[in-house]
Amino acid sequence: MTHNLKMPARELANSICDMLLRHGWQAFLVGGCVRDILLRREPADYDVATDASPHQVMQLFPGSIAVGAQFGVVLVTQESNKVEVATFRRDIGYSDGRHPDQVIYATKPEDDVSRRDFTINGLLMRHNSGEVLDFVGGQADLKAGIVRAIGDPERRFTEDKLRMLRAVRFAARFGYSIEPITFSAIQKHAPEIHTVSAERIHEELSKLLTEGAARRGFELLDEAGLLQEVLPEISVMKGVPQPPEYHPEGDVWIHTRIMLERLPPNSSLTLAWGVLLHDVGKPRTFRPASLTGDRIRFDGHVEVGVGMAAEICKRLKFSNADMEQVQALVANHMKFKDVAQMRKSTLKRFVRQPHFDEHLELHRLDTLASHGRLDAYQMVLDFLAETPLDQVRPTRLLTGDDLNEMGYEPGPEFQNMLRALEDAQLEGTLTTREQAMAFVKKYFPQRGVGR
């Protein structure tokens, strides 16, 4: 069938089911897409379950890719859409706590569903009639708002430790509770989360931070005993007091959770991690009023926090670019209190940092979660609105080549000269090339002029 318009993912999934059924196989929509359809949410992706073997699926769909052939998963793509087609299976043994040691293909959908993670993700749907096949009580749990492991929770979490983080994420995202026996099993097995790769933990935590329920997610992580395992540096924020005149809301953990609560859904990953880690240096630098003589202080918490953020990002296998931005957010979050006193050149350099919008949003959230005074935020907004871009990032009046031609030797002093020139330009005291040349001659006289 030909389409002028791009085929939606649901249509691709439907056409795959049609093709499998025509060839005598069973085929159902399965998992998260069925849950989301029943919740009237737009599924992020679609999965199909069938009794056809991966080889048979690949014969029906030329160009498909065996992405997890050993687990019976084939990826069927069309334009930018992709659907995973998985053969019904039963899994035998999980000695690495992540992947089945042996996969046995099954013929009945109920066998396939019994090895999945949670009842709300264990539903099957006939693509053409919308009939739901529910072998695990998933529809009742959806109605009641419960995340419950399928079968024995101990076994489900022993099979795949990542499921503990996923349980927390689903409960936070949907505003559900975790069924008590399932929750007890998470608390019992939380220390085993370290068998999961850093990349997978990073991915789950990033989703938890950006899906719109970060505060609830981190409170559940804490209650489940997972927070102290995956992010002990956040766990120790609890009970670290702050000076009430700046932080009437309470300790560092309370402050961080209020910010997480205000974090808009679908925020950038780096902003979300910046919010989580901006005060990570406070527990290590805490000094009570009895020691400082005036009030609680966290001297050096920014510098300590930048180093700790780097350690956390490395441990969780962040990309270099994301790590640099998270560190920059931590490094700069206290500078906003000084914007009223900044020289023009300093302020211009401050606002032209990469992704400055994230720095500004972090400051706004930080302020709203503490004393609430948005003067500095408003001042920066006004400055950005009133200052043309060519004044914030002007074209250089002189380059290194120009200094060369003027008879200056390349070397460390070059950087000082170019920086002083740019400062004067940003301050508005230099506007022409001629003024810049005169400035250099006046403030950087050449030793033994002539070469």
C-alpha cells in the first residue's frame, strides 16, 4: 500500500499485525503501547508480539533487522518509524541479573506475558478490534493506579535489576503507588542495582528527571533505598540545615525537591541534572553558626560541587558535552546574586555562555524554591531584551594578525592584550579599529620598538 503522507507508527504496527495474521501467525500489540492506549496517552513506541519465529518475521519483512536475535526481537522500520516484533518466549535463568541465560520460544501469548515486568505492561491488544487480552490483572491495576510486579516480585527483580528503577519511574510518571509486596522486594534488592550498567542507570534517572514528576520520583527512590545506592551524594543532603534568612524552606534535600517539583516536563537533560546537582557540594562544606560565629556557611560549596558533579557524570557515563554543561550550571549558579554589581563586560561575558537559557532557568527555580526574590532574574531578562546581540558578542576590533602587523611578538601577552581590548569594547569605551590601535599602543608599549 502506498501513502503520500508519512505513515504513523500505529499504522506501521497495524500493518505488521495484518501481515502476520494473513500468513497464519498470531499477532498482538503488547506492553507499554497498550497501557498508553488504554490511558488515552500517545504511545512513545509500538511493540508487536507473535508466535512467528524471528527468521519467519524477517522473511515476511525484507530489510528488517535482528536487534536482539538471541531474545527473538526483530526491528521492522519504515521511513522514520520503527516497531519491535518479538516472538512469544519464556526466559530461563538470569545469571547476570539483566539478560536471560536461555530463551525458549512459546506458542501461547499467556506464556510470553508471564515473563514481563509489571501487570500494567503485560497487556495484549488485538490491533483491529481493540480487544484486550489480560492474563495478569493489568487492567484492574491500571484502574486502581498500582504498579505491581507480574508473578513473584523477588523473581522479577532478580531477573533484571533495572526493573526496580523502572517501577519507581512508572509510579512517579503516572502518579501510581507501588504495590506493597513489590515495594518490599525493591527495598530488599536495592543494593544489587550495581549489577546494572551505568549507561542504563543514567538513562532511567534522566527519564525520571524529565518526565514531569521528578520530585515524586526522587522521594520514591529514597523510600525504596535506591537513592543511596545510585546517588549517595544526593541522599546525604537530608538533614543538612541552611541559613533560614536565605532558605526559609528548610534543609538542602527539601530545597532540591522543591526545585525538582517545579522543573517543567520535557526539560533538557542537562538542566534537569543541573537542578539535581547544583547544591551537591553543600553537605561536604557545611559549617554551623557555632563555628562561623555568625550563620550557617557553605564556603567553597560551588567549587566542591563542580568536582563532585564531574565525578557523578563520569560514573554514569555522561557524554563530555553534557558533563561540561552540568558542571557549568553548578559553577555559575551563585553568580546571579552579583549581576547588579557586574561591570558591563563581565555581564556580557556571563550571558553569552553556551545554553545560557538553562543557567537562567536554574537560577529562577533556585530562587523560587528559597527566598523568592527574582530581582536578579528580572535584571538579566531586561538586559537581554535591551542589549543587541552585536554588543554582547561584538566582532573583534583587532585580531592576533593585526597585533603581529603592529610589531608585537606572539606569546602569552597576546591573550592579555586581546582580552583587554574586548573588555574595553564590551564596556563601550572602544568602538573603532583606530581607537583599538591607540589603546594597545598606550597600555601595551613595545619593549625596544622595531623588529
